[in-house]
Amino acid sequence: MQQYVQEGRLVVLAVAQEQHRQRSRLFAQWQRLDWPILQDPINVMQVRGVPIEVAIDEHGIVRSLRPKAETFEQEFLNKSFATEGIESAARVQEATQPDLAALRRRAVQAPSSDAWRELGDALVLWAGPARIDEAIDAYTQAVKVKSDDGDAHFRLGVCYRMRYESSQRKPADFQKAVDCWTRARRIEPNQYIWRRRIEQYGPRMTKPYPFYDWVQAAALDITERGEEPVKLEVLPTGSELAAPDRNFDTEQGKLKSPDPEGRIFRDTQSLILTEVTVVPPQVKLGEIARVHVTLRPNEQRKAHWNNEAEPLRLWIDAPAGWKVQPQLLAAPQGREPETSEPRRLEFEVQAPADTGGTSHLAAYALYYVCEDAGGTCQFLRQDIPIPVAVEK
């Protein structure tokens, strides 16, 4: 299509089904894409698969979905489209911010899933993170009215993840996001966008490809060109970088627990706060889940990591019949002697082939942590029970 653009016969716009806008910008910078790219984090277009192409004429009317490249010039570029009867119904207008108060009144006065979902859409797309709690409430009302509204479930999950990545984060937001995406996929299992969002954070066994393995290469190539790469506000997680792997090799029997007798003092003051997310939240017999464990220094206690000692380690003891990979993990340390960044560790578990119900993995973390500036530094242990549900 480049020739048509250069000749002034075609304008190219793009819409990205991507939750993190900086990642789209980085990719566009890397590939030297010079057309506008709009963000659709909640899939308001209701796209079921990507990529798609939409041909829109000079009057703003959609003339073709998935036009064929070999006939595109003849059937679209060189063709004149009639406007009789469409000017009044489809007049092109500049996008303006919707009346949020009016949308809320309509949803309250005549509650419906559509009305609440439209309010949530407007809040996400126009108000952004500042009003994310209101968007969460709107989508929650939508699924209360209509429990099988897959679009509302998916968008509610997006909002939970958005809040999780913001200063308004609540500890269970990531798991709530995964739970909502899972409900949406159960309602419509063939929805490509919803399925990929879960696979993005899920086990390697179910991944179709590595989602963001290009990020590092993009940054290097852009830097070598003498440019400054777009800075990512949210770096890809280990799951987002991981390549598919159809094997589940374990190291059970080869490793030893770093505190087998439980003699290390416990973190009774909660200097480090822990969050656990299981993706998917429920597995079938013999299937695999990926567990995300995040440890954050407690801001209220002014806690921080001591990076002058050994790194944070996480050990997982699996119940009989379960498999864990890897069983012992270590988190990278900060570059300064004392830092307070969150530390994230991920591992995968395989459920037994013959026992359903909810099992608890007995995990624990060992770390050096300090309280307040110049305060006491201690080597502590925190026990982290990890529940994993298995369909019977």
C-alpha cells in the first residue's frame, strides 16, 4: 500500500488491541511505522481476531472488511461511491468527549448491561486511570445485570490490570483480572483477543509464541540507529517473554530446601507484603498453571531490600502428585545497597492426573530486609500458601 500512500490516494490508520500503549509505540518506532496508531485496550471494536483490514471511503463509510490486495485498487481506490441517502445518517463528525454524567444517569435510570458497559467504555477511553475505579464499578454493574456479557467481563479484567499497574493498585487486582478474562473466555471460547490475554500471563505449555521477546531487540536496534527508544512504563514479565515449551521437566529430588527445619525467624511485622496470582485460576486434571509471586517492601514500615547480602529466594514444596518447575527461584537484586522495588518470581505447577479439588502449595521466601532508613536489617522467612484449584 506504500505506493498508494505516496500518491496521496490512501491514508493508513491503525488500531492496536494492546493494553500497554508504550509497547505499541516502541514497536512502531522499531519498525519505522509512520501512521497514527490508536489504542483499543478494552477491545471496544469487538475484534475477534487480528489482523483485519477495513476499507473506509472518503465519506467515512466502511466499504469492505478484509479487502483483497490483488483487487484493492480496482474495487476501492479507483471506484466512486454514491452518497445518496447516507449524508444525514452517517455524517462524519469530529470525535468529542461523551457526556459521562448523562451516560451515568441513563444507566441508573434504565439499568441494562449495554448502558453500564457504555459508561465503562467512556470512562476508560476518555477519563483514563484517574477514574478507573468508576469504570470497574460500571462494568461490575453490567455483569450483575447480564452475567453472560463476555465483553463486560473482559473489559472489567482489563481495568483490574490497569489499576494493578497504577498507584491505585490493590493486592488482588491481578488475580481479579485473570478471573474476569477466564469468565469471558468461558462465555466465548473462540474469542481470539480474550484467549491471548490469558495466554500472555499463562504457562508455557499453552503459549502460541513468545509475546514480547522482541522488546530487547527493538531497544538495541533503535539505540544503534542513534535514537532514544520509547521508555516502557510496564516492563514485560517473565511469562510475557517466555517461549512456548511443550515439555515439563522438573528438578525434584535434585534440590534441597534452604530452610528444611524452618529455623529462620518469620517476618512477623510484615515488612514484605506478598501477592499471588495463578493463571489460569483453575486447571483440569494433569494440566499446568503459572504462578506469579510478587513481594513488595511495606511502605508504611519504610521497609527496603538489603542488596549487600544474598538474594531473595523462593522455595516451593508441592503436595503428593504435583510437579513444580522450577522448585527454587532467586530474584535479581537492586543496583544500590538499599532499594524498595517490587520483586517478581514465576514458576509453573502441574496438577495430578487423578485428584481434583483445591490444593495448597507450601512455598516460602527468604530475604534480607531493613526497616526504615538506617534501621535494623534482618534475614527473614515468609511462608506463602498458594492455593491451586483443580476441576474434578
